[in-house]
Amino acid sequence: MKSQAPKAKKAKVEPKTTGKLDAAKSRSTAALQTRSNYSSNAVQDIAGALNALLADVFVLYLKTKNFHWHMSGAHFRDYHLLLDEQSDQIFAMTDPIAERVRKIGGITIKSIGQIARQQRLLDNDAEYVTPQDMLSELRDDNVQLVASMREVHDLCDENQDVATASLLENWIDETERRAWFLFETTRREA
């Protein structure tokens, strides 16, 4: 009887793209580590607060543009221009907020869905809103945004994050100005 040599196992042939896919997967799942002088708890708390703020800023921006686009009535031009100016100012906050989250070592908002889950300001999908109601709602939203910014500022003070606190101070001033303009615009003559 002839002795049989053990059968050699067939080597598993991997597609040539496996290496490329593994590299791509590795890049996509790699942690976005940014060096930070803050504790991991501080980064988590500040980044979380800033992301919630960023969600509200995006909501306020879109609502302001919505009302800008759908403005009507006797004061159309003045209100239309006011809301265009205010929406530009609101949108200008978005990139610095997101970049601040990254600078301190956090991860920022990635999608519309995440904004919807984190927003505290309410959307307005009404078919028609009167100009006075538009301006009043935006005034109230700006006042609420100021309150949220002050809370984030307090958190930054607790963690000695003076850079974020400094940005917030400027945005608080801008937001209070928007609220003031909207209040004066909606004030009824006596």
C-alpha cells in the first residue's frame, strides 16, 4: 500500500482589494484624537454643550431664513433685509463652534439627523405665519439662545476654557442685539 501524503489545504485566496478595504475601514474607524489640555470629562462636557448649542444655532439659522423667504406685508423690505442680515450673523457662528469642539478634542455634529436629535429650539413648519409672529418667535428664540450660551459659558468657566468663553461672550452680545432689534421692531406704538 502506498502511503498517501497528507492533502495540502488550499490557501484561501483573498481578493486583491482586501488590503485596500481594510485600510479604508481602518481610516474610517480611526479615532479623531486631538491633543487637549482638558480632562476627558471636561472635553466630553464642553463638546456636548457646544454640540447642543450648534444644533440650536443651525435651527435658528434655518428658521430665520425661512421667515426671510416667506416674509410679506407692508414692511416686507425692511423685515426681509433685517432677517437676511441676522441669518448671516447666525450662520457665521456655526464653523467656529464646530471647530472649537474639535480643537478641545471632541467630535462635532455630523448630520441633519443629529441636529434634530439635539436641538432645543422648535422648528416652525406652519404654512403661514404673520410678520409680527415671525419676529416675535425669532426674538424669543434669540433670548433662549442667550440663556443656553450663558450655561455653556458657566461650564467653560468651571473648566478654565477661556477661549470658548471668550467666543461665547461675543456671540452673547450679538444675540442680545438681535433680540433687541426684534423686540423694538415688534413694539406696538402707544
